[in-house]
Amino acid sequence: MQTQIARPNAPDPRLSVVDRAVIDQRLQGMRRRIRALRIARGWTQQDLGDRSGYWQSYIGQIERGQKRPPLETLFSLAQALEVDALDLLAPIGPGERRAAPAEAMHG
């Protein structure tokens, strides 16, 4: 039996549609929190990139949802932003906009 290797950013075929929607909601919240925290500090994407060790373009791709950062990157960004990495993945709070169903399904 051949092992199938998942592509980065490809949905895990073992997850249900509901699981994917929950994950997409968390990722959407993470992207918004990273951007909001960066802006609250008066930082550009370049500033966050310099503090975390990533290119400005990669920070922008994360914030726009074009890249899903690996766990190590999430921890680096959280450390640069001086927050707990788990706070970046917290459920969307009452003051945050939830994605419309189609947006949640497709990011």
C-alpha cells in the first residue's frame, strides 16, 4: 500500500466538511489577529517580518490567507507579537466577524 503525502495547504481528505469549516474559521481568526496585533503596534508587514525572521511578502500571504503557516511559524509570529500562540488560534470572539458559509468553506 502506497502512502499518500499531503501537499502543503491541501485539505486533509480525512476531515469532514464540518471539521474543515471549523479549521478554516480558526485560520481566518488567526490571520485577522496577526494583522490586528501588527497594526495595533504600529508595525508594517516588514517590521513583523524583521522581528519574526520571515519575508514581508510571506507575512502578507499569511494575512491574506494565501499561506497556512506551519506551527513553528505560528510560534515565531506569536513571540514577535508578544502573545501566546494559542491566543492566535482561539475561536472567533463576539466582536469578530465570522465568515459566510461559502467563505468558510473556501477560505
